[in-house]
Amino acid sequence: MRRFGSNLFGEALQPGRVTQLRFGIVIDQPVRHIPLVPGSMLLVAPTALLHPKVRQPDGRLLHDLLTGHPDRVPGAVVFLADLTEELWAWDGSTWAILGVDPDLVCDLIARRERHGDIDALRVDDLTAEEIRALDQLPLTARRDELRHRLRARVGG
């Protein structure tokens, strides 16, 4: 499995450093990448990425970036778009370069949640604009608004 080296500032990931956070996974979108309707999200603990029925080492790599990034703080709500931006900023990598399919990882977590294998908080009142912000990287301000709203809901 690929491990992250130091970034341009000499910082290293410390996987597992922050585990009291939530990973937000968009679910129930009928047409992926064209979010025209309101949607839902699962907020899961980082350990969901390590579930044995989640594709590995892909889940582990997302987990390491999620829990080990130096800017991560307890109570954070982190989205896949955040991890994608952080991956690029870290060393110029993309999921494709790494051979990682984060969408499949998220789909597998959602399936495990439906089967009762993974605990999650389901949020059903996301607007179409919020869903769009989770899929389009430049919309960080809108993602921050959603992150704030969700942190208030989960008490972070």
C-alpha cells in the first residue's frame, strides 16, 4: 500500500491522530455528478473506512488522510471533496494516480450502513446547492457553511 511522504512543508501525516470526527458521504443521488435535487448524507466515524467489506487498501488510504492530516481537529466534519483537495495539496497526487476509487469506498460504506454493519447519522435535508458544493472542488465556502450546520447537529 502506498504511504504518504512529507508534504512540501516537511509535514508528515500521523494516521489515527484525530479520530473524533465525522466523514460525510453523499447518498441517494440518482444521477451522480449532476446534483439537481436535494439529497442525503451519512456521517460516519473514520473506522467505517476500515470495515472488512470496504475495498482495501483504498479505505485505509482515505482513513489515513482523514485522521492524520496536520490541520485536522476533533469534531471536524470532512467531505470527500476536502480529502481530494488535501491529497492534491499534499503531494500533487490524485485518486487516479494512486489507483484509489473513493466513490466505490463511499458506496460500500453506505451499503454496510443499510445492512446495519456501520453506525451512521443520516442527514436528509441537504439542498441541491449543498450537494453541488460537495462535488465541485472550488465551492469551499458553501462546503464550510454545510460543515458548520452539520457540526452543530452532531455536537462537534
